[in-house]
Amino acid sequence: MGQLALQRVSPLASLPRRLPSLPLPSSYSPSLLFATISPVRYTGEVTNSMPYGPRAVSVIDSSSEKLGGAKVVATAVVPDEVERIKDILQKWSDVDEIDLILTLGGTGFTPRDITPEATKQVIERETPGLLFVMMQESLKQITPFAMLSRSAAGIRGSTLIINMPGNPNAVAECMEALLPALKHALKQIKGDKREKHPKHIPHAEASPAPAADTWDKSYKAAYEGAEETKDAGCSCTH
């Protein structure tokens, strides 16, 4: 998808009520239906563009192989109002059954940064581990001000929703940090209980002592885009 252009923000009712039909295969291998939503402070004036939308989309496009072939199917720019953000998150989750929704910006400390509040009212299960990885990467790579993020993340139905930062560099860094586990996570959300980590190390072979090393090996294998093994499914409960 090209540039995420913003002109006068219209009510959500004027947005397409349903995305084109995009049925999932019976055996889900995430051919990701990916959407972004960018809250904006609406003043009634025309804004030329959102600086971080195109960058986030390009990050997904360049990483599509690691996600099983990601496909951006929708973008939207919405006023920073809780009900507006909730409406589109619910529609994309419940009606359009988007696999992954990223919101961009609106996660800081100012009174108008209300994306996390809207997201928390929509999600059914929180995913704090994703936020931890994002925070860790942002503090390491971007700026100490990353600690001021109030991002939320969680699952609604079969959709994963993640609040991303507004800084374009931070968006890129956070996506790179999340990529190793996203495909695995999305398969689990879809109900594939047999889904396992790439090059999964069976529990019987993993002694308690080198547990950290075991995780490190599995994480690196995922990050490098290694092929998943075809042996019996993982019995992890996570």
C-alpha cells in the first residue's frame, strides 16, 4: 500500500464498512492480513501526511517472509477519540477478522494520548510479554524517553492488537524485535495447538540448568527465519 495520506478526517461511518473478502485457508499459515490505525489530533484542517505510517508498512513488507507472507489490507487515520478508535478496532477484529492490527502513536503522557485506553476497552486478553520486548528494544536502540510509553497489547477474538510508538525509528525497531515470535503467536491465536517454535527443542532434551540457553537457541532460530521442523507438535502450554 502506498503513502498513508491524511486529509480531512471523516467519521468512521464514512469508511468502508467491510474490507474485500479475504478468506483464510482451512490450514492456517499466516498470510497476514495486516492493518494500521493512526490516531491524529483533529483540528478540522488538512494534514498532508502521517510520517510513520509508510515506514511501518515498509517494515512489514520487507519482513513478509518471516511472517509467512504479510499483506497490508487496510490503513486508517482516526481522530484521537476513544470511541472512534474502539469502533474501528472492533470492526477490523470482529467483522473483517484482521490477523494483526497495529496502532501508531497516541501512547504518551499528554491528555490527548488515549490509544491505550481505547485498546484496553477492546482487548479480551492482555499480552504483556510483547510490550516488554518493545520497551527493552526501544530503551536500547532509540531513547530513554521510551519509558514514557503507555502502550497496550492484547487479543480480541482471533486478532492481535498492538499499540506501537509514533516515532518512525521506534516503530521499525519494535517490529524487528517482535518478528521472531509473531508468526508463532498468530498461529496460536488461530487455535493451532500443535504450533511450535522454529527448530523447537523438545522438553525431554532440555535440562533445567541451561534453560536460558535453550530459550536463546529457539529465539535465534526464529529470528533467523529458520524452517519449522515437521516432527510431533509441541505440548507447550505457554
